[in-house]
Amino acid sequence: MTTTRTYGQFCGLARALEIVGERWSMLVIRDLVLGPKRFTELQLGLPRIPASILSARLNELEQAGVIRRRVLPQLDASLVYELTEYGSELDHILLDLGLWGARSLGHPKDDDVFTNDAAILSLYTTFQQEAAAGVHVTYVLRHHDSLIIHAMIDDGTLKVGSGEHPAADLVIEPQGPELIDLVNGQLTASEALASGRVRIEGDFAHLELFTKLFRIPPKPELPEGIAFH
């Protein structure tokens, strides 16, 4: 792949940034980690990206061998984009980077977009595998009527998908942005329930367990006496 946007350095990190460091590129990859998508589906998940920019990023990522186009073997013969084997190697990098960034998240602004794919990946990002050893539990999270996901934990493994689950042990309904406070430790399960900021259907013990299974660790504090201006 040739590009005019180079750092001019013989360095793997520089090369990686030349491939995926353009604005929107990693979010395109984020939405393809969960499976192939049509152009219109990518637009739905990235409502603020101009169509011309999305086309440009898809072309660049395709030229770099990160994604490929495929025609579905169906009557409508839809064209989809999907990650290549090379592109799929970014999944753990993407989750680690997402967790690092989540440590600096506050509450969402009124016009911030929170998509179904972002919600699903947020659970994969914050999942504490060691805490899930021997655990068998299923959650449903209802952010609102159009954003419902479920998470199934089976002895240290996690599978997250869209929609309801008929055998959910607990349904969690945040009444605002407080779910992030629950996950980052700013709000306990008892406080969330007592204040009405989170509603549940099921055993309260599963809500306490949820705060152990999904966690955003705090950012390290600056050493005392050090300040930046």
C-alpha cells in the first residue's frame, strides 16, 4: 500500500498508525469486529461520518489488507465489508485501547452517540475473566427500547449479543448514564438500586456480581507534589 500520509520512520508503530491512525479508521474496524456489514450498516453505526470519508477509509483499509469486500451468497447479492485474518488480529488491541480510553470517560454528552455495537464491545472491553471462573449467569441490559443487549457468562467465557434473552438471570435498566459509574466503582450496587438510578428484574446478588464481572480500573493518580501547567 502506498500513501502520502507517512511519518517517514522505519518503525512498526509508525506503520500501524499510517494504516489505522486516520480519523474514523479504528471505529470502522470496531464495527467490523462483530461481523461483516453493508455500507449502509456502517453508516448507521457512524452517523456523523460523511459518505465520502467512509468510502475513503474503506478503500484505504482494503488496500492495506485489513478488510475485504465480499458478496453474500443470497438473492439480493449484497456487498459487505469484513475483516481479513490480518485485520482480525486487531481485536485484542482494540479492546485494550478501548479499556484504556474508558478510564478517561465521564458521563456522555446529550448529543453523544452510543450504538448497539459500542454497547456490546463495552462489555467485552470491561469483562474480568478471572472473576468469572466458575460463574454461570446471563444478563440483559436495556438502555432504552432500541438498545437492548444480553451477556452470557459461562465459566470464564463471555458471549454478548443483541436483543433480549429468554433465560436471563437479571435484567438491568439504567435510568441514565449511571451504568458507567457502576462499572468504574463510583457507585455501588446498593447505592444504584436504592437511589433508583438503576432498576433490575431478578436477584440483587446478580447485580453485585455484575460489578465484579465488568470493571473499569481507575487511572493512576499523579504522585503527590507533581502538577502539570
